Amino acid sequence: MASSAAATLFSLSWPNPAAAASASPPLMPTRRLLSTVCHFPESYSLRWSERSQALASAYRRRDDLKARAQMNESQGLSPVDALANVKHLLLPITDRNPYLSEGTRLAASTTTSLAKKYGADITVVVIDDKPKESIPEHDAQLSSIRWHLSEGGFKEFGLMERLGEGKKPTAIIGEVADDLNLDLVVLSMEAIHSKHVDANLLAEFIPCPVLLLPL
């Protein structure tokens, strides 16, 4: 009796292959697909095109950096030794403190130390959503930037101002890093905590490594 039950279960679980092969396939219900054409404003298409180009460029740079990292690993170089390949650093300034915030001063000091150690160039980019005319202490801030970099041994460096463009600071940093083919971006965590820089967008927009400094 037990064997009969087992045989019955077995036959239910494993149908006869010959019968299965001869059976006609079940008829599947058909569904008529309706095509929908969506029209987007031209400005939307342009913004999407610009973002696609920026992402493609970022991915190309990231692949290059990944290949460089793999080469360094194969040569037995540590991450610190790999900084020897850094030849151009970017220091973004996103706060409005005319004398620079604590986090920005730390980033400036770290940038000059790395540049001096590895013989790299420095570019500073000042970012603000307001135009220059709306920032009364803008000139004082530029003087502070020059003083701090001079204290670090750099009287000559690249200086860019991206003011009143209506773009996210993270996107601007990515554009500058890509246009100048930069090797490293130095940022303080203060820029993230203060919501000036979106940490979730760093990997998407910035095509090179980012050094985040804790406070």
C-alpha cells in the first residue's frame, strides 16, 4: 500500500515524457500593445543630453582610474604610494565665510601639503549660487584663499569662480574636474554636513577620486 502511494506520487510529479512531447502547447492569450508617443520640451531633451554626456565622460575617466589602480596593485603599490601619480588637485570652496570655515582651511592645508609632496598643481574653484554682486565679502574671501595657499607654499595656483549659475555644487565640481582632467578632489566633510555638497551625487558627477577629510 505504501509502495502504491509512492508510485502514484512519483507519477504525478514526473509526467510521462512521451505524452508531454506529443501534447500540443497550450494556447497563450494574446494582448494588443498600444504604442504611446510622449513629447517632451526641447529644454528637457537638452538637459538630458548634457547629463548623458557628463556621465559618459565620468565613466570613461573612472575606467581609466580603475585601470591605473589595478596597475598600481599589480606593482605592489599601496594607496598612499598611488598618490604619486596625482599631478593636479582641485580644491572646491563652497562656504561664504570670508575668512574660510574650519573645514575649508583644513582642506586647503591638506591640498597644499599633498601638492608640495607630489609636485602637483592646484586649482581652486569658488562656488556659490548667488552672483558676485550679491556677495559683499567676496573679495575678502579671495584674499583669504590666497593667504592660506601662500602659507602652504603656493603663491601661484589656478583660480576659477562659478557664481550664480543655478547648478548644484557637486555638478560644477564634476564639470571642472572633467574639463581640466584633474586627478584628485579634496573636500572637507563639513561641505557635506552643511548640505553644500550632496554626497549621493559625488560618485555620479565627479570623474576622479575624492578625498573626504573628517572634522
